[in-house]
Amino acid sequence: MDKHGFCQLNLTMKKLILVATIFVVLQTHAQSVFGYWYGTASVKTNTVASNYLVELILQPEKENVKGILSYYFKSTYRSVQVKGNYNSKTRELSLLNVPITYYGSLSNMEVDCIMNFFAKLRVAKAGSTLTGTFKGLQDNKYMCVDVNFGLSLDPDMSKQDSVLLALRTFKEVNQVWKPSAGDTLPAVNVVQRKVINYVVENQFKERENVLIDEIEVDSDSVKVDFYDNGEIDGDSISVFFNQQLMAFSQKLSTRSLHFNIKLDPAKELNELSMFADNLGKIPPNTALMIITDGEKKHEVRLSSNLEKNATVRLKRKKR
């Protein structure tokens, strides 16, 4: 082989090595649980269905992993550090001894269940997901029933610098928030009527509608108030009732976005949907919805993003 042929062969080998290296790096990254995950968790028994909104930030370290788990449940926001193990071959993740609020806790007395988190990573073109279960420890598994969850990776939030900053600046939080007397004065009082914004309406149809809750009501009409569910960070929403736009580009705060809603008697189920105009400074877009049905109040925690709408169904009780 002459010198020219040898140089060409050497160059080809270098290219093959580079391509193989890039492939290995991409495959390793695809199988990682690194990043920002969000979704819901739920408990279903014969008598009750309880939902949690969950956010998880993970930083793997070889076979170990550490991170921050945050969740909303009823009137509580909780944020704790978590540690565990990740097996990249089986794509199985476990986080140990995680305090989760017992689904049957009363509003004035919450009880923790110490649970283990078990998840399986699934990678697809549509996006990566973590699905699995919080399981009670051996000595409390009969009271602390399984909490099933499904989390999706947010690629835009899963930047190395953002994740490391969140881990460095973490402070454990256990907060209970309810609107004060001043907060119950609405910042915006919206009249129930169809408004037109073709851009928002088309985007709403393109996004997936995720059912958060179904509520039975006694009245023919209800009062609905939206508040920002966490730190006031510029979240802006649009609101749809039975697929029709009622308000758009409304900023959430501690003062309510208020609606008086008359239910459609021709429908068995009436739907209220929250569309995220943006994600604020702290994704996803989260809100506390309070539905007032006569003297009854229903609190629902909503979470939406640029791919999914949050929907609540209202069902009129049969007389």
C-alpha cells in the first residue's frame, strides 16, 4: 500500500471511530434519567380517587442518582431531596424512603407515608417517560396503598446548568396555601360568552386534553376561580368551556380570575379546560381552581404546558 492509500485508510478509520463515539454518546444520553420530569400520580380505591401533580429533577452519578421531588396534593406543596439507584441496562430507577402525603389525610392534619419510588424509563420519538409506582414500606404497606404515576421529560428544561442550579439552591418546602380574604376579591371578573382568538383556538385543538378530575355538582350554575398555584411567576392562561374560548391571555396571581358558569343542561358532562399561553418563569403552568357549588367548594390543582391542556368535567347530579 502506498503512502496516499495509507493516509486515506487512516482518515476513514478516524471517521468511523468518531461516528461510533457519537453513537455511543447519543445512546447513553437517550438511556439516562437526567433532567426535568413532570406529570401526575394517583390513588384509586373503591371509595376515593386522589391526584397528585408531580415534578422531578434528576442528576445521575454512575449507578446512583440524586434529585428533587416536588408535588402538589390538595392544599399542600411539598419539595424534598431524593436519592436512589438507576440501572441503565434495564432502565429501572428506584428512589428510597420518600415522604408522600397519605391520600386520606384531612386538610387540618396531614400524615406522611414513607414510600419507595420504582420507575421504568421508556424512550421514544414522541418523548421519554418514567412510569411506575410509589410503594409503601413493609411495615406500612396496608395503610400506604400504591400511588401510580406517569412522568414525561421536558427537554427544554433539562439543561445541565439549570438542573445543577436547582440542586445547588434547593430548600426543603412544606407549604399550605389557601386564598386569604383579600385574595377572594377577583382581579378579573369574566362574563360567560364566547370570545374569538383564532390562534389560541387552533393551538387548543392541537394539544392533548388531559382529564384531571370529574366533579358532581348540585347546582345549575357554579362559580369558578383560578389562582396561581405556586410562586407568582408570570403564568398566563386561556380558559375554554365546552370547547369554546371564554377568556385568553389572563395572568394568574393571588387574586382570582373569576367566572360565573351556567351549565349546559343538554350535556351530561360540561368541560372546563385550562390552556397554557406560556410556562412562566417556573414550568409547567400551574393553577389552583376553586369551584363553588352552592355552599360546597371543590379545590383542583391544574398543570398544563405547551403540549397538554388540563380539563375538569362537571357532572350535574340526578334529581
